[in-house]
Amino acid sequence: MEKHCPKCGASNKSDAKFCRKCGYHFATQHPEKQLEPSKKTVQTRENIRQSNSNNNKLLVAIIIVLLIVIAGFILYEVNSKEKSNSNSNQTTSSRTQSRSSSSISDNSNGEKSSSHNYELSSGNNPKLDAAALIYYVAKNDISDSSIDSNGYIVKIPSDSSLLDSLSKKGQNQVYEVYREENRNDGGPVFLYTIDSDDTINIYRESENEGFDSDKVYDPVKSISKNDIMDYLNNRNMGSAVKDLSDQVEIQQTGSD
């Protein structure tokens, strides 16, 4: 009669003390009692495997949920940026259209002219300041009603006879504005002096008499330099003034 090893199940002789296969000692424990722990061990191992399997499934499920959440967040951010860029482009386009619309101003002949919205400011650019004043005088009919000259000469006289006939002498310096074609013949378009607070006093000589040194003349208009710049900027004339400044020459009396 054979007996089976309770540990590995191998067949052994009935009087064998040790299992021929695994070396189990039959005398240490009753075979029937040894079988029970083996079944429990198998069951425990099965439970552990099942638990591990369940844990793995739960981990996979958690990872999938996290990936879905992350993907959703990324899509949300992408959509938000696209909407932001779209709104920004629309705003920029609107501003461009607005600027384009506002950059159209009337010229002296009533025609439309394009301006790049160049912002004028009261600075240390004599030619640009002179061009701004020339443009302001023309637009307000203080002297010429139009600007159609090939350029302007701003002469600074070296004698004081002309300055003595002006009621507001500024800082004791008078400026004479001539058209380029009249730089040697004809009188100035207008004269001006500048006070220490940048107030400009504009004088216009008589077409027939010119300036009489025995008389004292009051300015046709006195206005601050900042007010002139604001007037021109509000009417989008900055670029036209800047272009005109390229045709202005500042000249001391007696120089070429």
C-alpha cells in the first residue's frame, strides 16, 4: 500500500519515513492533519492574489480618472487661450479700424488726407515747433488760409528795430516767417515772439504798410505752445506738421 506525501503529493511506500521527492518527514505530523493547513495556505495565497488583482484594477482605474482630468484641464486651457487670442485679435482689429478712421482729416482745400497719428509735443525741436505754429496760423486764418508753399524760412533778426515795435517782446527775440519763394523778396508771412512760459505772441504785418518802427503793435493772438500742440493733435494733424518741418529752415539774419 502506498501513501501520499501531504506536502507535495508524491507516492511513497507505506513504511517510508521520508518523502522520496521532497523529503517530508512523515512521523512529524499526522498526514490527515497536515492536509488541512495546506488547503488553508492555498486559500490564503489565492486571497492574496485576488486582493492584489483588485488593488491593481483600482490603481488602473485611478490612473485613468487622473488622465481624464488632466486631459480635460489641458483642453480647457487651450480653449481659454484660443478665446483670449481671438478677443485680443478682435480688439486689435477694432483699434486699427478706429485709428484708420480717425486718421482721416480735412486739409486746407476740404479734401481728405491720411495721418499716421503722430503725436506732437512741446520739446526742443525748433523746426517742428515752427512747423506747428505755421500750421496752426494757416488753419485759423491768422495769416494764410492754406499751406501750399515749397517751404518756409524762419529768420531771426539780429537788429532790435523790429522788436521795439512789438508790445510783447517775449524774451527779446523776434522770429520772422517767410515763404521759401519770398526769402529774398516780399515781407514775412507773420512774426512771433516767445515768452518765458512758452506763450507765443503772433503778429501780422499790414499787406500795404508792413511794420512801422514808429508804432507799437499788439499781437493778433497769444497762445501757449501746449495749446497749439493739443489743437493739432486733436485734429490728427501731427503727421502733416512733421512732414512740413522737413521744409522749414531756421536762419539767422544775414546768413545764406
